[in-house]
Amino acid sequence: MSLSRRHLLIGASAGALGAASTAALASSAADTAAASVSTPSAEAGATRPAGSEPAPSVANADATPRPGTVHTPNGWSLPSRRVDGVREFHLVAEEIEHEFAPGSKAKVWGYNGTTPGPTLEAVEGERVRIYVTNRLGEPTSIHWHGLLLPSGMDGVSGLTQPSIKPGETFVYEFELKQHGTHMYHPHADEMVQMAMGMMGFFIIHPRTPEPERIDRDYCILLHNWALHPGTYRPDPSVLQDFDVWTFNSKAFPATAPLVARSGERVRVRVGNLSMWNHPIHMHGVQFLVTGGDGGRWPPAQWRSEVTEIVGVGQVRDIEFIAVPGDWAFHCHMSHHTMGPMGHDIPNTIGVDQSGVEQRIQSLLPGFMAMGEHGMSEHQEHVDAGHMPGPENTLAMMAGQGPFGNIEMGGMFTVIKVRDDLAPGDFSDPGWYRHPRNEVAHKVSSDPDFGQPIRRGTPAVASSRTLPTPKRGGTHDH
């Protein structure tokens, strides 16, 4: 289906969910803006004496989550309250226990019991008040990444505010002057605290309806972790050779799928607070890149892609019309879609390892010689229980699909689109049932099948494909 044809589906296929959500958000924003005009704490330039900030209160509060909430796979949105016309949140920085995938757990740092922390959602024009309690053993702060706000609310310890000491609660309060996909993270001992998992999304919905209605709205935070084999806390001193690559702090196959109904318009907000750039690739469609750190771009700036690099500290919004099937969605740096692996071991591809396994097993019981023909056999051995890995470490490849091993890990998940999925249903619909004659299938088991056209010379085990250097001062070419 062409991209132009997909655009034609927007009006016909968009469900009532998107319209109701957009209308509710716009109405709520207007109500909040009107209420905040008569609220002293919301007036421009209004200040309170130090220490006189009110404690979080349930008075006049609406504890229900925002309508039209963004869906955070493997995560959640933080309920807010409206107190005297101001939308209140309460974040708690603390050490938590987190599972990256079955077989790998760690003590990490996050907010309100999770990493990433809960997604904050509000509406452009609202005034927000965010309480931050520090239950860590060291000072912290929160920087509102990409937000336009007063300097004293920017959250840089020592520069714009005192640090939040252990046991203290600070309050941030400001008006939301923009909309779009934004993030929050510490600006105190930043390398350590971010490496330990302290980050989250801050989604600001536009005050007026979207130019094209969004039926499903997802957000995914990219991160990486140096969780060494046998350890239970990430190592913040490792800046490049990471072990675990994650979507919303989960590694495949623990990453939740992104589900949609055929013809729905889907937005995926991708934020990167890892220490590496990620080319994010989507199968099955040509998506449109429609926004970044500065919010949604004018339609004239939208561009069609199938892979979009999300740099460190950046956000990219991508939108597409869902087409039926199971579609891979992943980072296109191949080692970012793998579990932990050793990068300093010898390359064994093409190496005859006959007899090696038995000799090494006398020194290292349980050793298995692998890799002569590639690493595909790794998952088979792990799944069969032949090769238990180091303690608290994920397998390099994992995941079972309807046709066998998926052989992936890390930054990988599946977009699942179905014709009969109900609007607002985010449950996993299971594997896709392909129409008849629409699955690639075997036609022969003979390696010499057919008459393929070749150039060059196929390698054989005894051939030397590279020049052999000689000691006599000359070389074979």
C-alpha cells in the first residue's frame, strides 16, 4: 500500500477514541487555564517565602489519570491531582529492584518504584507543581529536558538550585508554554544517576486538537546498562561497552508489543537517554517523522523514513498508518539487538574445533565449542539448558516466534496490527495468522538447487582467501 493511500485511510479508519481523547484534553486545558487565572500561586511572578510551600493535598483534587493518556509499554503514567487550578505530581527518587528480562535482575535507581520513572502528562497552558522526594543516599535534582521555564526551575544542582539532600522534598512549579515529547532526568551526579536508571517522559499535549488525529500514542525510552555477569548493580563507570540495551528498561523478549488496529494512525515517541545513538528501524511501513525535542513540526517539515537516528539526548516522534501483520521494531545497530556478549574473545568463524571442546572441558567443565558456522546455535543450546550462562546474565539471543527462534535481544520488540482489535485495547493479540500463500516457504533441501548466477569464487575449507606474508621481505599478492 502506498504512503499516499495510507493517508487516505486516516479519516475513514480513525476510531471514536482519538476524537474523544482530543476533545477531552482541549476541554480540560481550557478549564485548567480558566481556574489558574484566579489562583494566586499561578499568577505571573508570584512567589512564596522559602519553606511555606503547601504539602501535597487531596483537597479539590481530581485523582483520575489524564484522558487520552500516552501508553508507555512496560511502564505507566503517573496520576495527577488538580489543586486550586494547578496540576500536581509527586515523584520519589529511590533505589528499586528491577527485572530487565527473566533471568536478569538488578538494584537500580528510579522514580516511584520503576525505571523509567512514570510518564508525566499535562496540557499546554497548564500550571504544574511537581514535588520531588529524595530517598537516595546522595543529593539529586531533576532537569526538565527541553522545557521552557524559569531558570530557577531548570534543575541543575549548584547552578540553578540547591541539591535535594537525602530525605528532603523540593517543589518545582511552572507554566507549560509548549507541547510535545520531553523527558526528565537528574542534573546531579548525572553520569551515575542516569546510568543507574533515573529518567522518564514528560508529555505535554497540545491545547488545540492535533492536525491529524492520533489513535494510539506510545512512548519508548532508549537506555543501556553495564550489568556485568554475576553482579546485581549497573556499573556507571562504563560508558561504551554496555551489556544490556533496553526499550523502557526491558530487553527482548520482555519488551511489550505495540498493538494497533488496521488503519489506525499510530504515533511512537522515541527518547534517547542512553550513551549511544540509535538508528530506530520499523518494518512494514514508511513512517513519517513528525516531531522532535521542539514539539510537533509543521506538516511541511515531515519526512518519510524507515529508519531514524535518535541521538543521545534527543526525541523523535514517528507516525504511521497501521497495516496488518507482526512487524519488527528495533535499533538497527545489530549488537544493540543482542543480549550480553564478550567482545574480547577470539573469532571462531571457520575454525575447525574438532577435539577442542573435550580438552578445554578438562579445565573448564561445561564449556561448549561454538561459533564455527556463526552464533545461531547459541539460542538452541541455552533454550535446551545445555549451556547455563553466568549468574544474573541474559542470553545473547532469545525469543520464540510462531516459526521458531527469533534470535534477538536488547532493543527489539514487535508491532502487532490486527483487523479486529478493539479501539483502546492494548492487550497482546498473540501471533499473526498470515493469509494463505503469504508466508515464505521451503521449496528444496538441496544446497545445489537451481542454477543461480554467480560472480567470484565460492570459498572452500582448504582455500586461502587472503595473501600469506613471508619472512623474506617479500609478500605474495
